[in-house]
Amino acid sequence: MDEYLIEVKKDGSIETLKSYCASPIEALDSMISFEDVSNIYKITHVKTNETWDFDNSALEDLRKLRNVIDDESTIIKELRRN
């Protein structure tokens, strides 16, 4: 697991949240699952300082798709598949 910093808008304020994940996609998924996160701006891999920006236009659609899957372990298994 690697450490990621995710810049988000949460409850109306811009905050940086920390997540330990296997990939930036898994870090993104963890933010999508938080309903109080209204925007995701940037994900930073702490070890390499690599960053990814996020286009929030798909955030609500991604949440809807994620909610279709009942088994959380299925989501994690798919995200960690190489």
C-alpha cells in the first residue's frame, strides 16, 4: 500500500485527505465513495510525487455506477487486478 494525498472539496471547504491504497485509481475510488466529497481536484502519490488531476464532470455518474455493485470486495478485487 502506498500513501496518496487527495485534494478535495468536502463539506464546502477544500481539504487534503490521506489514503493508503494500491493505486491512484483505488485512491480515486475511495473519494468517490464519500458522499460529503463534492469535488476531487488532485491525487498525489507521496513517494514519487506524481500527480493526477480529476475532471469532476463524471463524479456523479461514477457514484451511480459504484452504487450498482453490492459487494465492496468485488470493487477492491477489480481495482487491484493487474
